[in-house]
Amino acid sequence: MVLPHGVFLLFFMLSSATLALAGDIVHHDDVAPRRPGCENNFVLVKVPTWIDGVENSEYVGVGARFGPTLESKEKRANHTRVVMADPPDCCSKPKNKLTSEIIVVQRGKCSFTTKANIAEEAGASAILIINYRTELFKMVCEENETDVDIGIPAVMLPQYAGLNIEKHIKNNSTVSVQLYSPLRPLVDVAEVFLWLMAVGTILCASYWSAWTAREAAIEQEKLLKDASDEYLSTQNVGSSGYVEISTVAAILFVVIASCFLVMLYKLMSFWFVEVLGLQTCLVALLSCFRWFQHAAQTFVKIPFFGAVSYLTFAVTPFCIVFAVIWAVYRRASFAWIGQDILGITLIITVLQIVRIPNLKVGTVLLSCAFLYDIFWVFVSKRWFHESVMIVVARGDKSGEDGIPMLLKIPRLFDPWGGYSIIGFGDIILPGLLVAFSLRYDWLAKKSLRAGYFLWAMTAYGLGLLITYVALNLMDGHGQPALLYIVPFTLGTFLSLGKKRGELKILWTRGEPERPCPHMQEEDQQSLNQH
């Protein structure tokens, strides 16, 4: 069946988000110069404050390339009094006498290491450098600097944090802070639930897809067996409810998904994400009602709109109200629940509608997706100076927690908070292959152990598990999930097909050969006569 343009675009839009992410706490940088005394990773630092002994705001800063590493445990971090530098830039010896206080200085006029050296010589226990912008800046050593043996930690804070601290000090309040950089837990329960959600979604979608394929096959066999004249007009009954991806469409995935990703990267803003969220919400809700085929196939004429199905007419008001409510409360702490429900519904529907006809198309599609994922997570940094996929997934340019084409769960036991996320594409694309394996098993009447589905499903689960292991080893830095999932699922399928001698059928036909029911009856009659 030819792939309709609407479904084609929807499929590739949803599949363009392919990333597992937990949020960085360590920023690796191969550009900034490293040398002895100046080789720290850029770590995020928690800076809780106390005003006259009462706990106040908590700020997040970034540690410098130089200086000692910070304590990771909150209970071991000292409460230390904070003073303002005089002069504010700390490019010359401070006029105020220091006795192990933390000194707050303004960025500019001299290098970061110069400020740190002067603060250390004056008796400071640490230095907080206030940026002149809201963003944080990576503090590095200059190439021509030699005195980088610094014995106090240096942390940069955003402008608003410096203004608040300075305001309290000028009001003669005693300001004290803690400096520590907590580590993420090796495994967060959010990743476990996200793994279960992804595996469970593919499991449900595969069984729905296989069930509809088997029902269609049984119906066709009945029509052939009865030699019904209606067969010619109903021979496409099994395929009318879904669309198949061709080899060309699989190759076009890279082009269309890349264009959509770049558009998100360039145009991403609050309103753009809201519109995208509304669209995703509407499509997801409408897909929930795909179960009710009869209601969807009866129509009523409405002025200006023409023929509209009773189902669409009934659920559209509900969809609009739900979409608006979801948009209004998108930033609420519980909004992720609605997004995940809608996302799972949409993914299951897409995996039922869109199918790969054989292993050849599946191999081309997943191979293209494999290269696409690696390019936009890692290689795109060379042209855009940042990972396009990570920026889009996190919603860095929109003020959001990410685009709505993600499943996400809050990291409950992570001191840094945030969300663990997985893109729709990491479920949809390998899910097409897993669903194909179960359809083939059922049509070939294979048992669970003798078939391909159990192996494909296990391979996907292992690939996703390895993704989360890599994610934690990289301190939460976004990983291209398909880098790990595709070799597991596709490699397992190809190896097993070759070992069983069925690779040719899987590669070309995509379904087992089924003899004509008339031939089966004749063979049975001849056996009975003998």
C-alpha cells in the first residue's frame, strides 16, 4: 500500500526524537586547554545560603577547571561566612582582612586564575565569581598562565545569585553558604519505570498488530476457501487499516527527520513548543478511539466541514478541552503523567498503523536511524557547536522541560532532580521490527520459543538497558539510544534468521508461504482416500 503523505509526515515527526537523557552534572570539554593543575571537569555545584542563620535560597553554580575538587556529601560541607571583595573584581589585593571566609567577586578585568590566586593569598577559603549574565560560564586557564597551582575551590554563580547575596550583605546580614557537588545515584527508579514503559508499550503494540494481521489472514482464507465472488473487492481488507513503509521511505527518514529536527532547533520557542504539544495531544487523543471501527466508519454532514465521522464529531470537543487544559498546566509538577499517557497511546497506535513489510525494509530503516541518531547527538557539535538533539530534547531554547515527543519520569532520588526521558523514536523505530517479528510468528504458527518475537523483545530490552548503563557512566550526558538498541535488535534478528535458514523469506516476503485452502482440501481428501 502506498504510504499517505499525512501518515508519512506524522511518523517521521514522532520518530525524529531519539535520545535517552538524565541531565548533565558533569560537562566534559575537549576544547578548553588542560594541563597539570588545570584539569578538572566542569561540575555543577549546589550553593545553599543562610541569612542570619535562617536557610534561604539555593543556587546552582559551575566549578572551575582549576582548584581542588568539591565535597560531594552535603553533611560534610562546611557552613562558611561570605564577604564581598573590595575591590569587587579582586584583581588586586583585597582591602578587607579575610580569615577563611568565602569571597564574592565580580567577573572581568583579569583572568579567573588571577582572581583565585589573589583570594587565596588574602586568606579566603573559596571564591565565588559572579557572572554578568544569567548563564554560567566555564572558567578555564589561559594558555600563557603559569601560576595555576591554586589551593581553594572556585565556583561561578549567575548574576541574579550575586545580586541577592550582595543585597543581604549590604543590609548588614550575616550570609553563609555551603559548597558541594553531589553525585547522581547509580540507578534511579525513574529509569526502571521508563524501561518498563518502553518495553510494555512495544509489547502491547506488537500483540495488537499481530492480532489484526492474523484476523485479516483468517478472513482471507475463509473467502478463498468459499471461492467467494466478494474476494476481489475485499482482498485488501487486511491492509486497508495500515500503511507499509517502502525502502525509499526508509531512506527518506534521514532527510525528513533531520529537516524537522533542525526546524525544531532553529524555531524552538515557548509558543512553538505549545503548538507542537497541542498537536501531539490532539493526535494522541484521536488515536485512542481507533478501537471503535464502526463508529469511525459512519458519517454525518456538517456545514463547512463536509462528511465527518460520528466518532470524530463526538470526541473533538473532548480533545480540544483536554489539549487546552494540558497546555495550561504543562509546567505543573504532574504534567508529565498526562504527557506519558498520551505518548504511549500515540506510540501504540502508530505501531499498529505503520508496518514494515519485510526484514529488508526494517534493516534499511534502522540502519538509517542508527546513523541519524549518532550524527545529531555527537557529530552535529562540529557544525552547531552543541548537540542539536540534546538541545531540542531538553528544550534549552524554549524555557520548557523538553519537547512533548518524549516519555519522561521525574528522578525521585536524584539530588539534582530533573527528568529521565526517552524519545518516541527510540520506541517506535525498533518497535516496528519487534511487531513485525510477532506478526511473522503468528502467521507461521510458531511457538514462542521457536519464533523470533521473544528474541527480538529481549534484544530490545537489553539494548535499552545498556543505554541507561552508558547514560549513568556518562554522568547523565544524553546518549543516542539507537546506538545501542539497533545492533541488539537487528543483529539478533538477522543472526537468528540466517541460523534457521529463513533469512531469504524474512528479507523478501516478510511472511510465511501459505498454501491455497483449495489445495489443502485436495491434499486432505487424497490422504483420506489412501
